[in-house]
Amino acid sequence: MALHQLVPPAMVLGIANHVYFHHFEPKTAHYPLLLVAIQPFLIAYLRSPLGITFTNILIASTVLITTLLSSIVIYRLGPWHPLAHIPGPTLAKVSKWWAVRMLVKGDKYLVMKELHDKYGDFVRTGPNEVSIIHADAIRAVLGTGGFQKGPYYEPFSDSHLPSKSLLNLRGDAHANRRKIWNRGMSSESLKGYEGILADRVQIMLDQFDRFVQQGSGKGMVDMAAWCSYLTFDFMGDMAFGGGFDMLRDGEDRGGIFSIIKIGIKATAIIAQIPWIAPTVDLIPGLNSVMNALRNFAYSSASNRVKSGPKVNKDLWYHLMDEDGHEKVKPTMPEVLVDGVLAIVAGSDTSAFALSYFFWTMLTNPDVFARVKAEVDSVYPDPEAILRSERQNDLKFLNACLQETLRLFPPVPTGGSREIPTGDPKLIAGKLIPQHTNVSLPAYVIHRSPKHFFPAPDTFDPDRWLRERKDSSEVLNQSVLLTFSYGAANCAAKHLAWRELIMATSALVRRYDMKFVPGKESGEEGKKWIETLGDIYVTETGKLMVEISSR
């Protein structure tokens, strides 16, 4: 066996592959995998007298792959790497597979908090990724003249459809689509949606009344699940004209929740290593979740088209440009993907926000008592609770929601933006090189003592109401990323806020609540917060609550 005939060319090719793929980064895994698989055969055929044998292929493959990986690791950990000046965990510098573990476990938001507590405002969280919590970075990255969404978002687009949703669009395409969304979220449009929302909240109240009656004055509900039913039904009404009726059924009969949950988690994992997405899509069975979600979208859109015009203009009306504002009418695939985006993004985030709110109320009974007193004062007639005219008078409830979303943003760590080709960009005093992905983890930013002080980890709604007489107190509202920031912020943030106010005030006005003791809720429900998982959006466990009529 002539090792000297196989080892040197395999080592040279290993380094050459690294250099080539570093300068010409592949968009899919097909090409590099095929290239690396073929090379050992070529080495054995051209260099060994014995030609292509199992032993020769094994030796050439082992040496080539070992050299390739060693070259990558040495470069990424070395002082010559463009991000060598940014501190971070060694494993994170080597590979994004490190981040996959966090998403599988669901603790990314906690890990990122620990890393920033240890390393400071800048943390290297991948070979070409930096996480930043400095206030100046928010405007630089997300504001006017900021950076476009990078490859992280590509897996969130369905490659089998001819159109991308608003989430995946960039530049002029995003601006043009956003105009349509903005019309659908104007003050006039929002006023028209209130009846749709009120109808859904009323169904939830009727169901809770039934539970109380059946339980001889006390009902037991999984508040997290029912908040999901409410937000899903409402966004389903908005995007596709309804028909889901989870509030009526009291369950997810179609299994769409589990499909969405699995889909988001799988996509968030693939987004860490987006170049494998096209390869994964080719593997039979692995894309079954996406197929199910696609079928759900087609079915929902078809039903909405068949149902014809609605009395109340819904979001579909605006996305389809039924009022004729656009010179070029949106296509059905464009409306379809944006409708799914509205349901997935709008229902999940609002449901989590409602769940967080009730958990914070039940773990802070003195605060909850103040919220009840305010709601009772503003709405002395409980039958008027679904009217929005006086919602702005609920100052303390608004402060509680603000504080809840500060501590528990529904998108805890979010996606990333990419530094464009060209010179390094100065972000919060540090030069960040081209093609670096920059993330701004809301959960960590919102809990930084530089932005909120004192007690940034403490639920204190009064911080939003009191005057700043103490010069040491900090309330930096400019860093709030609850609804993102800048031109690409959440298009439906005002709708979401109205939904939160109406749902919380109605439930608070109607029922007394307390945790249900027992295994499912933990010790008086206080351990529910430990069930939270960061899978781009948040996932939760059961939040068992005992309700009784007030």
C-alpha cells in the first residue's frame, strides 16, 4: 500500500476545497457533497497502481475530509479570521451546528442571555455570525439604510410556490408588498376588524361561561391553548374568511397547530445551516409537514374564493386588492403565502403574549388586583367590554402588557441581517466585515440593565408610568423589539395590540382566576415559565387556570 501516493494529493485537495468553497460559497449542499464524494475515486484512480479499491477509497476519503475539516477549524479559530476580534464560545466559532442544539432543546434565549452576560454587547455566535445587544446597533441594522435579510430567512420560503411571503421579500419587492399590507392595517381598516375580533372574543367568553356552569361555579381551562384557539380563529377570519372554529370545538381537530409547530421548529433548525435546505427538500418524507401546510393554504384560499365578498372587509380583501389600488393586481400565490404568514405569525405571537400576560398576573396578585380595579372602573357595565372606545383609558393594563412583552417577547432571539458585499460596516463602534450575519436578540436586549434599570429581570409595570425623577433609572423604549423595528417591522402590530387589549380586558372583567394546583401546572402554576421554548417563535406547555364568574 503506497500511502505516499494517496495522502499528499488528498491533503492538497482538502485544503483546495476549503479555499474554493470559502470564496465561492455554495447555495446548496448538492454540489460540494458530490464534489467531495468524487475526489477520492479520482485520487485512487490517478495515483495508486492498484486503482480504485475499497482500501484506497477509504484512505483518500479519510485524509481528504480530515484535512478539509481541519483547515476549516484552524481558519475559523485563527487570528486571521475577520471576526477574530469578536469573543464567543469556541464551538460557535467553528460551526453553526452548535446553534442547532439550542433550537432542538429550545433554550436559545437563555443561552444567548448567558453569553452576553459573559462577553458583553458583541458575541460571535457562528463562523460568520455576530449577536449584538448595543442600543446603537438597532438603528444601524434595522433602521433606514440598514441591512437586508440574509440567507437565514430562505428556508422560510416555500420553494414549491412561485411567490414569497412578505417575510422573505427584500428591497423594492418588499416595499411594494408592504404598501398593500399597510392599507390592510390602516386605522380605518382596523376599525372595521373590531367586529370580527369581538365576535371571536364573545365565543371564548361563552365557552368559559359554560365551563363555569358545568363545574358548579368553577371551570378549569388550559389558558395557553384557549388563547391559541382565539388568535388562530381570529387570524383565520382575517386571512381566509374563517371556517376553522377552534373556539367552538375547543380543540385543534385538524391538527394544524402541531403541523405549524413542527414546521416552524424544523425550518428554524434548517435556517441555521440554510445551504442544506434544498437537499432536505429532496428527501422523501421529510417535507411532509410543508406539504400539509401547503394543502391547508390551498384549501383555505379556495374556500375564501368560493364564499365571495364579505360584509366586513377582511385582510384578504386588501391582500387581493379588491378595491383596485394597484396597477398590477396581486396574484393568487402571493395572497396565499401572505395569508398563511398572517395566520402563523399573527396567531402564534399573539397567543404567546396573552399566555404570558395571564401568567404574570397570576404570579403577581397585587398587580392583578390593580388591573381588575382599573378595568371595572373604565367598564362599569360588563356588557360594554367589547367596545373599543375607552380602551385607551386602560393605562395600567397597557403598562402591564408592555412589561409582559418586554420580559417575554414572542420572538425571543429572531433572525438575522446580512452585511452586504463591500467594505466593513461600523456598528456600535465595531467594524463588521461583509457577509456577516448580524442578529439582535430581543429577549437579551430587553433585559439589559443598560436599557432598563433597576431590576431589568423583574416584572414592574409601573416603570412605564412613573416620572423619571431618579436619574439612575433607565427606560430606553427605542430598543424595544417586540414588533421588530424600522421599515420591516411587524405590519400588524396595531392590530395585535387591539387584540391583546380586548381579549385581556374582557377576560379580566368577566372572571376571577387562579392557578390550578397539580402536576400539569407545577407548583401553583409558577413553573409554567420553565416550559417555554425558543423555536424562532415561542412554544409553551399547558397553563391550567381555574376560573369563576365575578
